[in-house]
Amino acid sequence: MQLGPRPFFLVNDMEDSRLKRQLLQCSNGPFEKSDFSIGHRGAPLQFPEHTLESYEAAARMGAGILECDVTFTSDLELVCRHSQSDLATTTDILLTPLAAKCSVPFSPAILAADGSVISPATAVCRTTDITLADFKSLRGKMDAFNPRAQTPQEFVGGTASFRTDLYSGPTSGHLLSHKESIDLFRRLGRKFTPELKSPDVPMPFNGFTQEAYAQKLIDEYKAAGVAPRNVFPQSFNKADVLYWVNNEPRFGRQAVYLDDAEQVTDLPGYSDLVQYKAEGINIVAPPTFALLALDHNGRIVPSDYARNAKAAGLDIITWTLERSGILADGNNGFYYQTIDDAITRDGDVMTVLDVLAKDVGILGVFSDWAATVTYYANCMGIR
């Protein structure tokens, strides 16, 4: 276990409190892996997502569960990628001959005389544009693009300032098929949470139906001899989750229904959550903001949605920690939208974790930097 300096920095940055003193007492470890700590796409705060190096980093930081977002290639092989259409922003495809196969070729930005962007640079390269062999020849990079780009070389830049390109390069960023991720995670002694991504091509694709896609994901775990209790299949598509519940019940009993709410008004109500449970869904996974609110004293507390989900008998996983950059700037965006007034320093992420764990009672949290969650989980005895 190698947590590195970040969790210690975050604890030191906290305002003095009982929680801070408790967390400081854990600083000498020992630290162990925890299933509460889920490696979101690996460790993409600093490593190119869904790459061998990113997964190994997350495992080294104690993530007990690792995520492979699953999509498919033109020859119907499953691969780890967050979107079927993100190859232009997450790999070096535009710098290779495979750029000629992209659905939408690179187009430079149109700039006004004053340098402002009239139309951003674009390119769309899908996994379904290429074969598995083609996919494996690519190298992963940090998910980003330069909207002002005039060339493909410029387009592949744009990495956020709070991230780094230090671990991107021609000798790193190794991409994985879903089967390879299964072998890797098992070798690392970790559990699995594959997410079936929505196709960006019409289905059926070359005869490949949505149901066959959902089944193929499960079949690759069965073929590898992975125990269903170690797999948490996910989808934003309720039909996928119910397919697993009804057709692969040993896997379906811990299938995760992801919620794509953009704001509080998009969240399901209590009756909807009760219906999920009645249909056989046991775990929901909303974005973090959905689970938290502020009381009349400005303290972070469980939200109405969180209380409703628990009352409906549902377990909860949430996403995504360590994805919002520097928290002390007071503008922390999507994941903190319901509690941003209470977030004034980077160390406040530990308070967020504490409320999620103790007051909401979540099963686990996805994080772009697993060490932060692993440190907290070890301090609180969450295995």
C-alpha cells in the first residue's frame, strides 16, 4: 500500500475538529485495501483513464474495486473506454494512420480576428470505427482537447491545470480489452465494477443487440471463472440492469443502477425508488450532490433523496470524488452543487466523506484518486 502525500495534505488542510484529530491519529497506518474505495476509471486524476498504468496506480492506493467502462469495437469485442466516441480525446488516434477511419475527421477551430473561438476544433473517433487490434495499437492520454486547435497535434492537448501529462507518452498509456481488465484486476486481487456504456451507433449493430451486449459483458466474467459476488455490473440504462436482474440473477442482485441527474429536480422521488426495489434493483448510484444538503446552520447533512433511498431499502454507491480540481476556489461545480457554500478548503473533502459514510451510509465511493478514500476508510475501519 502506497497512499502518497495527498491524503495527508488533505487532512492537514482541514480546520481543527474532532474529525481532523481522529484522522491525524491514523497517519502511521497500517493501510489496507478497502471495497469502500472504488477506482473510477483507475486513477485519472494523474493517469490516463482506463489504462494499465491507471488501474495499477488505483490498486496500489488501496482501491478494493476497479472500474472498466465497457463499450465495443467494430469486430464486437468489448474494451475499456468511458465512451464509444471518446478516442479523439482519450487516445493518440489522431496522430496515427487510424485517424483516417474516424467517423468525423479532425476539423480545425474557426477563430475570429480577435482570437476568440467562433467554432471549436472537432473530431469524433469511435471504438466502432476500428477493430480490437487497431484499438490495442493506440496509447491512452489524459481526457482533454484544445478547442482552439489548428492541427491534430494541438487538438490532443488541453489537459486541465490540476491534472498532469507526466504519465502520458508513447511507452505508457496501455489500453485494455474488457477480458484483459478481468485478468488484471484478478491478478491485483481486486473486485470488478464494469459499466455498460450506451452505444453511440444504432442498435442492433451488425446484428449485435443491446441484450447480447449486456449478456456478453456477464459472459466474460463467467468464462474467466469470476465469482458473481465480486462483480458489480453498472448501467445508466435501467433496461440493462433489469436484464441482469432477470436473466443473470447471481450477478443482477448487486447490479448498480446509475442515476444521470444533472440537478436536484431531476432526481427520482420516493415512489420511484420503491418501484426500483420492487423490480429487483438493490443498489442505486447517484452523483454525490444528490446525497447531500445543508441544514439551517450550513452544515452538510443527508439529502431528502438519500433518506428516501434508504427508506426504500436501497443500498447506495456514489460518484465521483477528486474530480473537481482545487476546492478552495469556491466554485466546485457539478459534484458539490448542493453544498458548495460549505466547501471552503480542499480538506473539506474529508468532511464530505464522513457524512457520506456515517450519516448517509453508502457502500462505497468512486474516486479519481483512490488514496483519499482509502485513507479515510482505514481510519474508520471500513474494509
